[in-house]
Amino acid sequence: MDKSERRQALLRAARTVFSEKGYHEAKVDDIVALAKVAKGTFYLYFPDKRSVFGELVRGLFSRLGGAILRVDPSADVEAQVKHNIRAIVAVLLDDPALTSILLSHAAGLDPAFVKELRAFRQEVKLLLERSLTDGQRLGIIEPGDTELYATFTIGALKEVLFENALEEQARPRERIVTALYDLLRRGYLRMDAGRAAPPAG
């Protein structure tokens, strides 16, 4: 196993251990045992438990950022919005262990952990807020407070994913996508924008 593979093995093991035990109960010993490497090997790649968690969170944020595509109001807005929702849901559900950490293990006594998690959530909110502001300029989002729009949207998505994680049989992804789209369509989405003539160049 080369250095890159060993690092990825540690990240995969950390993701699983954090999900099963929660951030606070997880130990470096648990991670190295699952990864089947010596404890000293862990410290060649990460200085502590929080740093490996931070890398997992940054990776998830990067994937979320890549999942959101700019909507073209002259094309099929519904299809594009559903594509974005589908992509975001896929990023979160494809990584159930890390999503479980973010949704279920936020509370605790480690101020640094709470600060890191809060910063991640703020980054996600700002990412969505920028997308909504862009949508207002394109005419596909109703005028209004995009910060609150982003908060409402994240809250709805978080609750759906949290319940989905607790269910013995998870809801089909497309059902989640359709329901969330319907909720947004009755809220701040302007679906007439996709049928409007493109602006004159």
C-alpha cells in the first residue's frame, strides 16, 4: 500500500468510526484498528482526530460545491433545478457515515469540534445563498431574503436526510428529490422563467 492509498484507508476508517461512535467517543486507536495500520502511521498523515475530521468535511463541501450547476433560464428550468437537487441529495446519501456525523453528532463538549462544524454549515449556507442570489438575477428565484431562503432550504433537507438515516428502509432518492422540488416550487422558485423568451443579446 503506497502513501496515497494508506491516507485514503485512514480517511475511510475515520469516516466509519465517527459515524458508529460519534466524534467525541471515537479514538485514534479505533481508526487505526479499522484501517489495520500502526498508530504511529496515523500521525504521519494527521496530527490529531480533529484534523482527519476536518479533511472529511472539506471533501464533502467540495463535492457539494461541484454538484450545484448554474441554471439557464432560457432552457428547461424544472429539469435543471431537479438535476441540482438530485446531485446534492446524491452527495449526502452517497456518504451516509459523514452525513450522519453532521446531522447527529453536532452537540458536545469539544469547542474546537463545534466551531469546525459550525464553520462548515456556514460555508454550505453561503454556497446556497450565492446560488439563490444568482437565481434572482436570472429571474428564476422570487425577490426576497436569500439568507432566510437558504436557511429554510437547508433545514428542510437536513430533516429529510436525518429521518431517512433513521428509517429501517430508506426512502427512494427520487421521491426525496420530487418532494423537495415541489416544496421549492410552491415557495421561491419562479417556474415561468423557464418558459420566458431568452433576453436579447
